[in-house]
Amino acid sequence: MNRFAMRVDRFLSNLPRFNRQQVRVLLVERRVSVDGVAVSDPHHEVREFSRVCVDAEVLQAGRAARYFMLHKPQGCVSATSEPQHRTVLDLLDEPDKDELHIAGRLDFNTTGLMLITNDGQWSRRLTQPQTKLPKVYLVQTEQDIGPHYAATFTAGVYFAFEDLTTQPADLQLLGPRTARLSIIEGRYHQVKRMFGHFNNKVTGLHRERMGPLVLDPSLAPGEYRALSEEEIRQV
Ligand code: URA
């Protein structure tokens, strides 16, 4: 568990007012509730969104977790604030936008699936390379895509700046200058640099999918919607 999810006994004993013995007693006496349900299991998980009470006293108010899918248009920055340009958050008509963050940025002219949330644990599951969730891009290039690219992308491309080799990626040729590329990391300008390895410039880039979540085809560029319960659970 990370700082956004911790055991209820630890959550309580981290507060200056309770020591471990007192926490044990509170739990045994079932005086602690998480999201309205009395808990006695010290391992019960408390999240940043959980409402936690002891007797009638509220220790953490709890708040709603929010999740959105946006079709990012071209010419828009993946940042929460930027004085020069429109940002993806400017496209959202939602309260308390300062609570929200972007799960996996896209470049200024890249289009496609962008996920925006206030749930840090959820967005990390989507973006961390360890979870190996594929991020799938439709790529257009200036030059023809050679038959040897796929093997190089599977083996990994060396990025000198970070001194690392990219994780195995899957390339599917769709036309002479069009391909679908699936990567599990999100390094800075990763797709452009992978094609840059062959001196082939990316002229169009569109993210179709992140893990189980696919861009809703009914969303026009610039439009967004809330994720369904089912979509949230899939991550
Ligand atoms: N890789 C890139 O080079 N740019 C993006 O926007 C996303 C992935």
C-alpha cells in the first residue's frame, strides 16, 4: 500500500491523539467506521477518498473520486496550467479542477485518449511500466516504415539521454507510412524518438488505448465524458 491507501490501524495510530493500544481497543469495540461501515479488521484499507469516523466524530471527511476520458485535440498542452496555450483542463467544465491531474501526457500536437482524474493510485496503475499496461498509438511517418523496424522495437531502442533501452514494443504495419505501436512505458517523446532512431519523422500521432480503456468513438476532438463504474474498475 502507498500513502494513498493504508491500513486503518496505521491511519489511526498516525494521528497524534491515538496510540497503538487505543487503536486496538477502538477496533475491537467496533467504534471505527470507514465509508459508513463499522470495521474491526486492522488491515481494512483506508484510501484518500474514504470517510473515516470514530463514534460520531469525522476524522477524514472523504470526497468523491473523479475520472474522465477526453479526446485530446491538436494544439493543446497536457498541463494543468500554461499561460501561452489552451490546456486539456481548459476543455473540462467541472468544479475543483485544481484537484485533477493527467494520467499520461501527450505532446502538443498528439491527439487521442487522455485520462484525467483526482485518484493518484489509479493513475499510477495505468502509467507505471511495472504494471505493463499497453499504450496504443496510431502513427503516421514521413518516410516508409521499414520491415526491420518491428524487430528493433521488440528488442528495444537505446535512449542515450536516459541511458536506457526501451521495453519491448509491438509494431503492426497498417500501410507504407502508417502503423499501430503498442508500448508499456511513457518516456518523454517516446514514440517520436523510437521512429527517430531510423531518422523517420512522426507526422501524425494519435493514442487509441491505455490498458483496457479505449477512446470512445462518439467523442469528437475536444469532447470528454465521465468514465463508467465498469471502466474505472478495469484498471
Ligand atoms: N510519444 C510521443 O512521442 N509523443 C506523445 O505525445 C506520446 C507518445
